[in-house]
Amino acid sequence: MAIIRKLQAVKTEQDHLLGIQDLSFSKVTSILDQAKTFITLNKSASKKTDILRGKTQINLFFEPSTRTQSSFELAGKRLGADVMSMNIVNSAIKKGETLIDTAMTLNAMHPDIIVIRHQDSGAPNLLSQKVNCSVINAGDGSREHPTQALLDALTIINRKGKVEGLKIAICGDILHSRVARSNIYLMNMLGAKINVVGPKTLLPHSIERLDVKAFTDMKKGLDNCDIVMMLRLQNERMHGSFLPSPREYYEYFGLTPDKLKMAKKNALIMHPGPMNRGVEIDTNLADDINRSVIREQVELGVAVRMACLKIFCKKT
Ligand code: NCD
């Protein structure tokens, strides 16, 4: 008890990135503006800066990740931080250690920022209450994935000049997707009109309360859209039967040239990855350099994560 009290007493207030819902419009603008400067840096011959020299970044990924983990690692290194990615498979977590015990152990090593991905919604918030450094949420359960939404916004701005006034269709497994949730909050904040499209079983009850229009017919949902954002079926979060078969799903909800015709001629195709070709998206559309900005999303993801690390990293 005494130790806990002492730990709480020394805990300082930090600025965390836990979800889009906690961000103000001006914070979002400053992250996106900062990220734009890093797009240029990331294309130059010498990508390294010393903005976070002397700072320690710990990546704590409890769920599989390719894009997010590698881009957070590169982002930290390009800013000059010392980056340590914990190998969860070989850690004491596998021996039954709780998230809080792991957090206290890491806290004792004086990190300046912890990036966490966890299967439980709210885990980054809990961690942020226990450690003395800043915490960035790299995806928690089906709740939020703020840096994905920020990189999606940056990609749209890079291509279309703005988000305001655009019609965005977010399609697929809305129920289990943290990407969908963060994007709904962010794109609404930036003034877009949002359609969510998916089978009834994968649309949350009362989703309209989040200021979106819901559709169970792809062609209607894609009508006149500027952006078509496809999502993977989050099978790992499905307990029970939500769908007849992947083949039938593709037939009704997979993005095909025929369905894409309903969107604007210059509509962009987006996907956070990983993609399941032939399930939620036609393989040729995914690679169509005139329509798909999927690789650009990955590229700009590094810039956005650099901006977030710079802005949220512990200052003292
Ligand atoms: C997403 C995630 O992990 O939530 N992927 C990502 O971060 N690039 C989407 C997904 O897993 O389908």
C-alpha cells in the first residue's frame, strides 16, 4: 500500500494519445501540419534528426502487427530516440505477469514514451495511469486506433487537398474495427460526410448516433463517394457466426470494379492493411495505381507517427 502511494505521489501529468475522441481540432491540425514536414524528410537521402535524442521509446505490441509496429520503430529512430521493441513472446507476460506489473517494470527503466497495442479496449488508458511517461495507443481491441485515422486523413489531404465536404464510405466489419471508429470520429471532426457499409450483423446497433449513414447495400453506400475505405473481416474478434462464407461476403461486400462504378470517377481506394484479397477487395483494384492509395497510406504512416512521437513525448 505504502509503495503504491509513493508511486502515485511521484507520478507527473503527461500528455497521452489514447484516442481521437480525446483530441481537440487544434491538436489534430498541429499533428497533421507537423507530419507534412516529415513527408519531405522521409524522402531525402539523410532521414535522421536529433529531435528526440536522449529519449527512450518502448514499443509494447501484444497483438500481431506489421505496418504499425515497424513504422513506429522507424519513426522513433528517424527522430533520434533509442527504440526498444519488446518481444512479448519471450517476455514474462507469457509467464503470467499482468499488464500493470509489466508496466511498473518498464516504468522503472525511465522510458519517455510507450507505444502500446493490446487486444483489450482501454488497456492504453490503464497503462497511462500507471506510468510516468507518455503513452501512445497503437490500437486497443475494437475501440480506437488513432494514428491510423490520422495517417488516413493525411493521405486524403495529400491527394484531395482537404477532408472537409468529402463523402467517405467506410466498408466492411464496422462492428469489430477500431480503424472504423477512429476514422468516424476524425473524419467527422474534419467535416466529411460518412457512410458506413456492411452486412447488418457487422454494423453496430445505433451506429447513426455517431453521425454516419448506415447501408447494407454496397452500391447504395458507395454512391457518389470520394473515398472508399475497405476494412478486413476481424475474424479474431468474432465469437459466433456473423457471415455465411467468405465467397458470399465477396459477392455482396467485396470491392469489385462493378461496385466501384457507383463512386465518383476519381474516388480513391484505401485500406489500412492487412488485406485479404478476394474477400473484401478485388486483387486488381488493390494494385490499381490510378485508384488505390494503399501504399501511400503506409508511407505517410511513418510521417504521422514521427509527428505524434515528437508532440507527445515526455518533455522533461
Ligand atoms: C489494423 C489494426 O490492426 O487495427 N491494421 C493496421 O493497424 N494497419 C486493421 C486490421 O488489422 O484489420
